[in-house]
Amino acid sequence: MAPVVHGLEQKYSSQIEFIYLDAVDSSTRELRSRLNYRSYPTFILLDGEGNEVKRWVGRVEQSDFIVVLDGMLARRPVS
């Protein structure tokens, strides 16, 4: 999954901030709990206010990510 996610990060880096959460790092325990992170891999898309927009668990096709990311960006207010 890493090549897919890193490719998406390159494509969307000017519009979306990508954050990687280490599931075995004890310092991330509180955030994992707050996000209800239960299995690996899990991908969580949050809006600008921190609200969950979409969650994927397991293997995800790049095209599935792109549909959701492009849809979210299309609804974003223009500043």
C-alpha cells in the first residue's frame, strides 16, 4: 500500500496534508484511540475541522482513493 499512498501524496500534496500514524508506537496510543483505529492498514480522511469524511480498512485501490479525494476537493470552498 505504501507506493499507492506515497503516489497520492505526491499528486495531492498541495491540497491535502498526509499524516502517517505509527500503529506500534506507544506515543500514538491516544490518537489511535480517539480515531478508533483498530486494524492495519487503516486510512482515515478528515476534513479541515477534523471530522471523519471516509475510512478505508485493508487493501484499497488507488482509484477508490482518487474518487473520494477528488470529490471532497470539488466541494471545498474556494478561497
